[in-house]
Amino acid sequence: MKILVDADACPAVIKEILYRAAERAQMPLILIANKLLRVPPSPWIRALQVPSGFDVADQRIAEEAEPGDLVITADVPLAAQVIAKGALVIDPRGEQLDAGNIQARLTMRNFMEELRGSGVETGGPASFSSADKRSFANLLDRILAKEIRRQNAP
């Protein structure tokens, strides 16, 4: 398992949690973004800068993702792509997206986009909270513990 992060919009606090988790679990963590990222020196952590452009980082993440990988993104279409490839997905607020809930999320996203396109003011997402941070950290810990147990099984 490797962890791929849609890093352009990922909150800094979530990146910090991921840095510590990658070190603790000795698991590859790859942050993919259009901009240059500074990451801690580690054999487990690397930043990958892709050219600017619409969805270039998303396309690279979709290319890199393999079955069993963990992808961190709030981008619902990207989540759908990597779920179809067999990857796990967590959004930065600590919700796991999977085959059972991704279609509903895509439908809602498309509906909200249509509303905005027709001039309806829909507002934005709620601000990132401490509860979101805790939810993310707890879910990440459960997924990584399960992966470590799987790797250590005879």
C-alpha cells in the first residue's frame, strides 16, 4: 500500500497527520500537486510536482493509484476513478468513500454544480473543524493498522 495525496487542496493539518503516519507505519506517502511542496526529509515521504493545468494532478493520481492503495482527496470524480481501480479513499474530513457511497456523492456534486451554473447561491462547505481532524486521524489509524496486520500475517 502507498498513500497518494491530492495535495493542492489538502489542509496543512491533514498533511502533518499523514507525515507522522507514514513515518510510523513506514509506508510510502506521495503528495501530488501543481505547486512546489515542502515535505519533511524522509525515505517514506516525497512530493511530486505536476505541470499546472485543469485536473493535471488528479490525472496523475489516477494513473499512479493501484488496487489497495490509499488516496486522500476531496475531489469526488477523482475518488470515483480510483475506487474503480480498487483503491481506498478518505476525504480530508475523515469520510471513507467507497463503491457503496460514491455514486450518491457524484450525484449530489453534479446537482450542486447545476444549481450553481443556473445562478443559485449554494454556499460553500463548512469550515474545517477539530472534529474533522479527529475523524480523519481515527479513520487513517484504523486503515493503516489493518494494512500492517495484513502485511504481518503469515
